[in-house]
Amino acid sequence: MGRLTALAGGVGAARFLDGFIRVTDPSSITVIVNIGDDDEIYGLYISPDIDTIIYTLAGIADDVRGWGIRGDTFNCLEMLSRYGVETWFRIGDRDAATHIFRTMLLRRGLKLQEVTDIIRRRLNIKVRVIPVTNDRVETMVLTDRGLMSFQDYFVKRGFQDEVRGIIYRGVDKAEPAEGVIEAIMNTDGVIICPSNPIVSIGTIISIKGVREALRETKAKIIGISPIIGGATVKGPADKMLKGLGLEPSAYSVAELYRDFLDIFVIDEVDVGLKDKIEKLGIKVYVTNTLMKSIEDRVRIAREVLNLIFNNINVK
Amino acid sequence: MGRLTALAGGVGAARFLDGFIRVTDPSSITVIVNIGDDDEIYGLYISPDIDTIIYTLAGIADDVRGWGIRGDTFNCLEMLSRYGVETWFRIGDRDAATHIFRTMLLRRGLKLQEVTDIIRRRLNIKVRVIPVTNDRVETMVLTDRGLMSFQDYFVKRGFQDEVRGIIYRGVDKAEPAEGVIEAIMNTDGVIICPSNPIVSIGTIISIKGVREALRETKAKIIGISPIIGGATVKGPADKMLKGLGLEPSAYSVAELYRDFLDIFVIDEVDVGLKDKIEKLGIKVYVTNTLMKSIEDRVRIAREVLNLIFNNINVK
């Protein structure tokens, strides 16, 4: 089997990768992760998508909640609330260790990708995990209540506000991290995980050279739709698409990826969109994409692997 | 009752103050705390003596262990050890909140005394707690193994090394915090808590103007010996005195304080030192100074109050 590269946001990607590492050689996989919703909380540098991916790959993620570490306690946060600080971003005690360790290394001058690599190695993760950039890019959400950071929009306000626009603040100056472009160009398959097309994948492909690499690579590019039957399994992707004037559907996601996507994996309930998506020049593979159980995840991972390596006829 | 000022290190002082606040109006008390063993661990600014005093005054201290918060968990630290960092400094999860909060405010440009004041207010502490200085002074211990920070000497290596000298690094440039000199000059009584005379009280009285204020104030100055029968109840004071060529005894402590001390409270087992100490020009009050129970602490606090306000004959 060859090399594989995945573009990933948070939970949706983590669930897919959880199955994927069970049917592949993890050391052949590179995951390029969104950092647009990184934030500094209590002076600690938080990388929500990297943490979700890392915890999942290490087998310690809280899969039910969709964030943080399984069985974590919240005593530090409880004490912080006694000090009167806002605690809407739920940092567990074990989770805090990651933020403390990361912040310490960043302050020592290490790059985010170096820190991420140390963290994943210490947690015995074989998959290579790279933040898409070492520079700060902030996904800002323009809402009826004004411009806010993604965490403010998503966690603090529970994505209740109407979305009017997205700004990738800092994206014009951000350079792709070392290995990002190469991981897209020199690989056998690129997987666009079922992540938010606007804030997760959207940020990744906004970084200088990434979208161009996706267009130019000879590797097969397979996306998995994060939208099933017009809604997201988790998170605000559907609301965001709507806010930006797009239909919240697998078709809209395909449209956003039309310049580089070879095959799009959509759910059975969306089979009616197949023809429409194919007219964009994208092949469509229809399956049950809801990844509830480990079995679901492994099955989908196998199907994606087949699409990449066996030239399965996707009609 | 009038105003009172205490000079304090860690555990010994905390135990005394624990009784003292039960027999006085806490809002009439100012505690000036040592910061010489402050350290930065994982990029977090740690103030062990301030924390011990604050947690004790807030009624949440782990009195048995002598550090940290009662009933605290150590999940953050356990996770940090998975990241391969040293975890000999045992930071609990709730305790970590204090360090995170303090570090955040310091990085925003607040002074240590401002941060300390915010922390004690948020924990509903009526006693005014002031670090002796806002500047960094590091108590370095010169041992047979070289020069090391106090935490390295005390916690990491369990004070096993022979002490050859003490260096108050930075003390020449350190200014007393706002209110320190005034709290000594304009008060009715100054209490030198039963703390390490070398590293706790020693650091405090090394700060510019503090020793002079103690000599000049009209307030009665009462010290409580941290040495009972030639040994400390907790900590390395006896070993340090020996290392510096001094007899580890209440007498040696009295000698170190001879230029400002009015009355020295010593333990019954040290009654034989009474005459010798009095020859230094210091009055001596003999009592049971071991502060095991709350009752012990309250009794000693009452005795000290009597010495300050009732001109008890200490003969």
C-alpha cells in the first residue's frame, strides 16, 4: 500500500481517521490539520482540531462528547471559575496538560508543527500530523452580532447567530507548514475528510499553495461529504453554508471542491444529488456515511481505500 | 484592637496564621510574604509561599501534606508526565488553576501584588496579602552539587545536599512592593512567623528598606521560633543553619533577628536558651509552640496577641 494524505478538521475527520488507521499502515498516513479555530484561552494556546485528531489517534478521545479526553476531570476549570474567569470553553484537567505543554514549547520558540510532532510522538501516534501552517490564521465569523472568533461563535454562543461571512484573518501572510505541499503532491491519495467545508477544509485550502497543489497533484482526491440529507452530523456547517447563501447539501460541498475533487463520497439519502454532482465533473460514490460505530468507520475506510487503490468503478 | 502585620514564609507561617485569623479581625491584618522560592514551571509562574498562605486563609489548604489544595486531583500532572516532562513539583489540578490565572494576569502586565490581591479577594480572604516585592528575587542554594534554585534543592532533591551558602539573586535591584514598608511602620505589632529564617524571613528582610523599617518602627516586634529543640517541625531550616555554620537552635534564629526583635516566643523544650537569648536584648516568652491542632494554633495566637496588646510580663 502507498502513501496517503488526509485534510482534516475536528470531530468528523477524527471519526473517519479512527476507522482509517485500523485498515492501513498508520505510518504511511499524513494528516494536514486546520488551525483556523486555534485560540488563546487563559494564556494557553489551544488547537482544538489538532487535539481532537491527536486524542482520537492516541485512542484517548472522548468520542461521545466529541472533544477532550475520555474520563477527564474538570477541577482546574472549576477553580478557574472561582477566580471569576469565563469557563465556557471546557478544558479538562488532562486536556489542560496538552495546552500547558504546547504553550511552553511555543514560548521556547518551537514551531507549532514541531510541537505537534513532539506531542504525537509522546502519545505513540504513528500517523504524521501537521498543522497546515505555523502562522496564525484566525477564522473569524461575521454574524448579525458582529465579527467574532470561531470559538466565540461555535462554543460560547452555541452557533446560534446568523452567519453573514467568513474571514480567514492572516491567511494572506501564512505560509504552509513544512511538508504540507509535498504531502499533497507526493502521495497516492488525498482524502478530504468529512469536515466543515467552510471553516475546516476552507481554511486549509486557503493557505498559499494548498489549493494549487490539490489541483496539480497526480494523486486521486477523494472527499467524504460532511452533509447528510441537508444537515451536518455535528457542528455548524449546514448553518454556515446557508448563511453564505448556499444550499446546505452535499452538492454545495462538491461545488466548493469542484476544481480538485476526483471522487465524492455521499450518503445514500443523497443519492438524488448524484447526477447533479457528476455534472461538476466529479465521480460520485454512494454509501452509508454515518459513522456511529467502529464498524461503520472501518467499513467506510475500506471503501475509501478501495476507491483509491483498486480503481473501483464508481459509475 | 489595632492593626497587625505578619512576615511569612510557607507552612509554618500558614499554621500560625490559621489560628491568628480566628482570634482577630482578619481585615486588620497584613501579611507580607516571601517570594524567593517562586519559580517558573511549564511556563507557569508558581509562588509556593503565597499559595500556601492564600489556600490556608481561604480554608482550602491541604494541611496534612503542607502544600496544595485539600482533595485536589493530579490528572493534569499525570498527563504532563506522558509528555515526558519532569513532575517532581506536584501541581494539583485545582492548584494549576491558580498558576494559570496568575501567569495570565502577569503576562497582561499586572504586578505580582495586584495579581495576589485579585486572587485573595476572589477567594473571599479578608487578610491583606502582599508579596514582599514585585521584582524577581531568586533564593539560590549553594550546595556540594553546585548552585541550585530553592525548589530544586527543597522539592526535587528533598533537601539532601549540604548547604554551603545562600544567594538572594536579584535582591540588590528589588524594590519593596507597595505598602510593605508602610505596613511595618504604621502598625501596632509585627509578627515574624515561625518560618525559615534563612530563605523565608531571610529573603523578606533582605529587600531594600525592610530591615531598616523593622529597626525603626515603633510597633512591637514578636517572633515565633521555627526551631524546637534544635530541629524544624517541617522543612530544611535546621539543615540550612548548620550548613551556614550556625547552631540549629532558637538562639541562632534570635541572633539573626537581634537588631529588630522585641520578644521571641520559644518552645518549652528550649527554656534553657532563655537567658542566653535575653542577653541579646530580646525578651523571651516560653510556651508550647508546636501547632498540631486548631486549638494549639488558637492558643498561641491568643498568647501572641496578649504579648502585643496587653504588655504581658514575659519574664
